[in-house]
Amino acid sequence: MAAALLMLGLTFSWGLNGVAVKLSNEGFSPVLISIARSSIAALCVFAWCRWRGIPLFERDGTLGAGLLAGALFGLEFVLIFWGLDFTTVARSALMINTMPFWVLIGAHFMLGERMSLLKLGGTVLAFAGVALVFSDRLSLPDPEALKGDAMCLAAGIAWAATIIVIKRSKLSSASAEKTLLYQLAVSAVITVPLLGLSGPAIRDPDVLSTSALLFQAIFIVAFTYLLWFWLMRRYPAGGLTSFAFLTPAFGVLLGGLLLDEPLSPRIFAALGLIAAGLVIVNRPTRKIPPA
């Protein structure tokens, strides 16, 4: 029961994150937000590791994979933040949360994890939902939103690629804190050269946009990510990942409720298809006992 309540809180927080990004974009450029978010969160995670005595600097063969994972992490969040300059929170939440399906495809070809027909069916459902989002004109704020949708879809692919890198490398046996710190520290550094791409770094900062940025860095990244890793160690992964469909659901609803974004019937239909796909692909595979 406690794990279920925590997962509800986490998925709600991750759904709310899109709203926070949209608000912080009012005060700062997307690339600056990515740099600041990763930098602040990295300092918080580093302080946590020092307090808990978690080793970070021993040679364990994770450096190369850590640098690659960090680069992908940085690309993912630049695409998300920049994409939200163009599209809505609801549409972006559906695009980003296609990640499990890209992982499923990547694992089939790169990790030797065979995709069952049932999981293939779940993936097809999800991509039907993606097609609905791109075809929906009622929730489209303007034609440039399609650019933001594509960016957020690419962010979901980058997120999946990060997971594949972790699974294929020695990062899979490293502590969650070290893996997260690689992603935060590397992404903060490598995105600096991109600072001029999304316009002026400082737009119109105020209390709300600054608070939204700090909320993302301190609460979403430094707290909820570590809490997620703690839950993954303590409880069966299958039970936790069954909550995955709630993140896009909360993202769609919170975008409509808090930002007054248009929510068309087609967006809700897309949410239903993607949620159904998530439930299917996260179902544990039944193992047939030997005869």
C-alpha cells in the first residue's frame, strides 16, 4: 500500500513536471534551464552521496558509458524543454512517454530480449496513439507545435537510448546515485555550447518561473529520481512499472487544468491507446515451467 501511494505521488509529480517546464520557459531559455537544472540537481545528489558515504570515484569501468549516458540525458532534456516552447504539456507528455516502447524495440535488437506478440501489439497501440496526436488539429496551438511534438518524441527516443546504454554497460551494476550523477554532471557541461540556440538565455524571470526551475532541479530530479531508485531496489519492478501509464495521464490532465490547454477528444483517445499499450508492455512475462 505504501509503495502504491508513493508511486501515485511520483507519477503525479512527473506529470506536473511538464507544467513546471512550461512556466520556467517564460523566464529562461530551454537550454539554460537544462544546464541549471542538471547543475543544481548534481550538487544535491553529490551532497547526498557524501552524507551517505556512497563511493563515486573508484575505477569501475563505467566512465565511457557514463559519458555517453550523460550526453543522451542532456540531449533528452534540451529537446523536452525546447519542444515545450512550441507544443502543449499534454501533447509533449504523450510523446515523451513513448519511451518504454522504444526500449522494448531497442532491447529486442540490442539486448537479445525477444519481443512477444502481445508486447508487439501493445507497441502498435501506442504508436496508433502517437499518430492520433499528430493528426489532432483541435489541440494544436499553432502549426509550429508539430515541431515541438517531434522534439518531444525524439526526447523519448533519447531517454530509451540512455536506458539501453545503462543495461548494456557496467553502469547496470553501479549505484543508482553514481549513474544519476553521471547523467547530471555530463549533461550540464555538454549543453553549454548549445546555449545560444534557443534565443536569449534570460527572458523575463520572475518568482514563478524561478520557483518552477528550482522545483524541477531539487524536487523532481534530486528527490523523486532517487526515491524511484530506492523503490526499485525495495519492491518488485513489475508492480512499480504498472503505474507507468499514470504519468502521461497526469501530464495531459494537469496541462488542461493548470494551463488551460485545449484537450480534444482525440487527445483523450490517444491517451487511452498509449496507456493501454503501457499496461500491456509492462505486464510480466509468464514463465512456462519445464515439463
